Amino acid sequence: MTSPVLLKNGGVPMLVIHGTADEVIPFGYGRTYAEAAAAAGVEVTFTASPGAGHFDVVEPDGHAWGVARAWLEQRSAAGGEHTS
């Protein structure tokens, strides 16, 4: 796992979506990563994808992509301003 403490993201907001039923990477890792990134000064949004397994989050019609689209649209509508 990449360390958010070492992350140099240049002020780019981050969206972390993790499936609650991920059978490859324990769900807690996603939340811990997001918390560490926030503590390192990264603007981060964490979203749990209920019942999603490891590969479910890449399904174009799934919960995760809906969250990602809404997150991106919110930022586009804000004219590039960073909002949570």
C-alpha cells in the first residue's frame, strides 16, 4: 500500500472508495489510508461501497462509479474550487 504520509499530491483532492466486502484488501485499510492522507494535509473524501467486493468498484454501473461521477461533477460545478 502506498503511504499517504509520503504522498506529495500538490493539493489535488482525493476520493477513496472501498468496498465493504473486499476480499483482497481489508475494508479497514481504505479508511486508514484516507485518515492518514487527511492527517498529512490531503483533501480526501472516503466513501464505503456497501457490499462491494474488490473488483465490484470498477463496474461502470455500480455504486462506486456513481459516487465518483457525483464527486467529479461537484468539483466541476465549483469551477475548480476544492470542496468536500
